[in-house]
Amino acid sequence: MNFDISHLLEQWDYQPGQVVVRKFTGKDGLEKIQLRVDLGLLQFNASGRPDGKRPLGHSSLFEFYQARFYKHLADHGGSDEGFVLKAEDCSKLQMEAVQYHHRYICLLQLEDYAGVIRDTERNLTVFDFVTKHAENSELAWTVQQFRPQLLMIHTRARATESLRVNDFSTALEQIDEGINKIRDFYREHGRGDLVEQSGELNSLKAWYDEVAAKRPLSRREKLEKALHEAVTNEEYEKAAQVRDALKNLKPTE
């Protein structure tokens, strides 16, 4: 077996500062993703656990811990008291979450937004699980500290899917929801001072303004704009006509 991948790297240049990624079908018939890095490449399965492994007979390590949790509930009359994730457990779950992180960054570059949503929602669920059951708050923070970035990517994928079908209103609502979730995260953890400094927040706020500026105006908004311009220009006859048109609009217009 020839282990040398030099021929692959020679045909695919690394580009500093860029996410260079491609998708293809492997010999096993499964869709794969490759990420070009400075010293080689990373390869993931496009679905399921990124490295294709089945830890402890489960499709992911998280599912193993979930199964253990459900068994604990069954054995203790539905109570989760006594179920604890120790440092080693949290570390393993964090390492697995990093695999999904690498993949959803690649999927974002490939414009596979459904895949990004799938993987970010999965990691958000893992973060909640660790936060609830970690042995102490310091262990919980080892994963929670990455929530703002995760929420930003999740928000971008959701809103971009809406923009693909020109649903600007939903996209703006989704961006605003993401902004509020990141704000709430900092405040809940006593770090309200970081709200103004957050790169994730500033990025989403700038994007919100950009999307809002491109949003097509409704008929009502167009008339309101025309009314304002007519009054400003002292075109009172035109202003009266526009007011009449506004009065005749249906509430949904």
C-alpha cells in the first residue's frame, strides 16, 4: 500500500487564511469532505460521526452518554440525581464536538446550510447536556465558552436558508433571535461587559443591517416613503393621493 499523499497535495494548493474544502464520494459509497490544511488534509464523513467510528457501539460518544443517562433515569424512578459527568467524560464529549465543529465550518464553505444546521444543533444539545450534568461549573465552562461562536454559525446557516427563498422577514427574525441568544448567554454568565466586545455579536448586527438594507419594501412601506418625500418636497396634492392609497390598503399589505 502506498501511503504517500504528495500527489494529492501537489494538485490542490493550500491557501492561507481561506477554508479550502471539497466534497466527493468515497470508495465505500459514502459522501466525504476534505479540508486542505497547511501540512496536508483532513477528511470527514459528510453525515454521521465525522470520523466514521462507532464508539462503544453507538453512532457517537454523545449517544453513548445519553443511553447511560436514560438507563440512570430508569433505574432511579425518573430522577437524574446522581448522574454526573466527570472531567474525563466532559473532555471526551468536547473532543467529539470539535470533530463536528470542523465539519460544519467546511459545510458552511460548501453552502450546505442544512448540514450546518444539523451539526450546530447537535453541538448545542451536547453543550446543554454537559452544562446540566457536569461535575462542576468549571467543567461546564470548558464547552460553554464556545457557545457564542456556535450560535453565530447556526444563525448564519438558518438565515441564509431563508434568504435563498427571498424570505427577508424570516431571515431578519432569525438573525435578531441569534443576537439575543448571544446577549443572554453573556448576561447569564455574568459577562455583560463582553456584549459590546463580542466579535460574534458585532458580526451578526452588521449582517442584520446589511440584510435589512436589501429587503424589498412592502407596498405600505413604499407608500409611506412616497408620502414622506411628498411632504418634504411640499407636494401636497401628491401627498393627499398617497394618504388615500394608504387608507385603502389592507392590513396585511
